[in-house]
Amino acid sequence: DLKEWLEMQLKLRQKGKLGNRRAGFLTLVGVELDPWQSMCRRLAKYKRQAGTASLPKTFRSDDPETDRELAVLCRWVWGQVKLYRKDKLEPERRKKLRALGVRFSKEALGKVHWETRFNEMVDYY
């Protein structure tokens, strides 16, 4: 079946066994041969739609299809954060993710800086 064939081509590409000519033909018709770039594009699309690149570790919704797609994206983003924290994320990838708004520090992951909350309190009182 077509899906299996395409998956095989992607595996061959990852192993360096897909010739440049064949890779060129696949690219020409819009096949993304770099899984990392593909996920990065999915994150960019999500950001355009949601207005943010901040994702939870897990995602749940009432729509199973949306749930599945976003769950994959959440796992991928958190995987990139883990690589960053282990200093194993390539600088170019780090730069690209930062440009999309991915935050790598623990403070940025759902926690508000103390000073921000303090200033909110001052404004309130």
C-alpha cells in the first residue's frame, strides 16, 4: 500500500540508502524527507492557529483525531526540550524553535516569574 511504501522511502532516506535522484523526485512532489523539519512545520502551523507554541506535556480534547495529532506534537516538543536540557539539541534547531516561541527554561514552562506576580500584586493593591 502507498503509506507503507512512503514510510519505507523515508526509512531508506534516514539510513542514507535513498539515492539523490529518488529523493529529488519525492521532494519535488512535496514529500518532506526530514522528520524534524516536518514536525517543526507542524509546530509553526499550530502556533499560527493557536497563537502560541507553548504546549502541555500531554493533550486531551473531545475530538480523537485532534487529540492524536496534538499528542504527537506535544511529545515532540517536550522531546526537544529534554534534548536542550541535556545539551544535545543542535544550535540551529534550538534557534529555530526559539524563533517559534518554544521556551526551554523550567521557569518558562507554565510558571510565572516571581517579579511578574509581585508587580501584578502591586498593581492590584
